[in-house]
Amino acid sequence: MPIIRPSSDLRNNYNEISKLCHQTQSPVYITRNGVGDLAVMSIEAYEFLIDKYKLYRELEKGNNSIKNDEVYSIENVFKEIEKI
């Protein structure tokens, strides 16, 4: 279940919001005038999310290569590695 807090809590209870972010490793959703405005998370959770995104992007490139029949034999891969 998402953690939702008003923007006044971010201003008045920053330490509590920070502690929640670090303990749960989940974003805390901040509202302004009752409407969603921001998502706040720890640096660790943010970096994990970015790393996961980068991995998925690389996997998608691989899947697209397979779909486009752009595959290489293991021998060719090792030949290219030896050149480097």
C-alpha cells in the first residue's frame, strides 16, 4: 500500500519522511491540495530503480536483435573479444 503524505509533512516532518523512505525502500507520495504532486524516495531506492531500468533497456535491445535476426555465433563473439 502506498505511503501518501501532504506537502506540509515534507516541510514540517522531513526527518520522518526520510526515515520512512529509508525503512521501506519505497517512494512516499506527496500531495498538494489533496492532489498527487511528487514521489520522494531514498537515494538507494532511486539508484536501484535506475539500474533496473538500464538492465531492462539492454535486455530489450537483445530481444530486438533476436527479432531482427541479428545474432552471432559464439565463435564470432570470442573472435571479436580477442581483437579487443
